[in-house]
Amino acid sequence: QQQVKQSPQSLIVQKGGISIINCAYENTAFDYFPWYQQFPGKGPALLIAIRPDVSEKKEGRFTISFNKSAKQFSLHIMDSQPGDSATYFCAASIRRSARQLTFGSGTQLTVLP
Amino acid sequence: DVKVTQSSRYLVKRTGEKVFLECVQDMDHENMFWYRQDPGLGLRLIYFSYDVKMKEKGDIPEGYSVSREKKERFSLILESASTNQTSMYLCASSLRDSGGYTFGSGTRLTVV
């Protein structure tokens, strides 16, 4: 059962454009929603994260928008750059014995120069 | 620079072999995780550990086991490798209540 659904699978954006990646979750017990960025040959790295008590979080060109009632959250990359080309994963977690992350299926972003 | 180090970047093993994947972290993190990454499926949790000698099953534990004898080291064991275990394996660690994981660079395992 896929608890976090991510779309689109791939995304091509022109330099300077806005990249938008969407995720939806099912389990209302999730209380932490991070985004990870992965470059080829590397492991994923934490990019930005949000908790459900806020509707938006911004760090530089990256913004998470969170809609608790719709059980959806999205990553917006403003002024997209070729260096942003990577695979992006959304995730959600509940704190049990450890804070385990459930990941989406990933979005391969290509930013054209 | 803090690191999670996976012992092998690429491995090729034969069906039925016992395979050990090693992971070491130098950040004194309590939690360690093993994920496998497959195209279109994202990252799926195999096992995790929240303390030395403690382990819990993730979403896809079948065919795998783990060992954590020391805080900094977490091993993934494929008891009898099969072709459907060909994948990228990622190790991660985190502080006790943190969702901010530090990942290793991965081990690409091919079972022939």
C-alpha cells in the first residue's frame, strides 16, 4: 500500500521557470513532511521540511505548501536552475520507536538551460 | 564533514549466496536505516534500528536480516540472494527523534 503518492514522475522546466511537485498522503497520523533531493550517484539529502501546524515554509528558492484538510503538500522551486536538475522525493513520518520515513516514488526534474 | 559510509559501491553476487552490506556512521546517531531504491517505487524501508542490538522490520523485510552490534555500524544481510533483490541499497542514520536523515551514497547490488 503506497501511503505517499507523488506526481509527476518526470518534469521538464525551462531555466527561470517554476517547478512544482505534488504529494498526497493517506495516514492522518503523519506529523512531519520532508523533501529530499538526490543527484546521480549520491544518496538523497534533506532539502526542506514542514510540520502540519503551518501551511507554508520557504527556504531560499524552495517552498513547501501544505494543505492539511486535503492531505496534500507540494514543493515549489522558484527561478529553477540547471543545477536543480535532480530527483526529488517527498516523504512523511510518524514517530514510533524511531522516526521512520515513508517516501513517495520520486520526480526526476530536468531544468533546461 | 559528517558521513555515512557504505562499504561497497557496486557488488555482483550469485543467486543463493549470502551477502553482507555494511554501513558505518560517524555522527553518534541513535537511528540507522536500510532502504532499497527501485525506479518508480521510490525508497522502501527494509529494516531499521533505534539502538544497539535493537531492530525492527520495515515495509519489505522478507529475505533480509540486520545486525547492529555497535552504535556506529549497521549491517544488512541477504540470507540467500535472489535476482529480485537486484537493487540500489541505501543506508541512512538520524538522531533519535529527527526526520532529517543522512544517507550514504548507496550500494548497487546485482544478483545474477
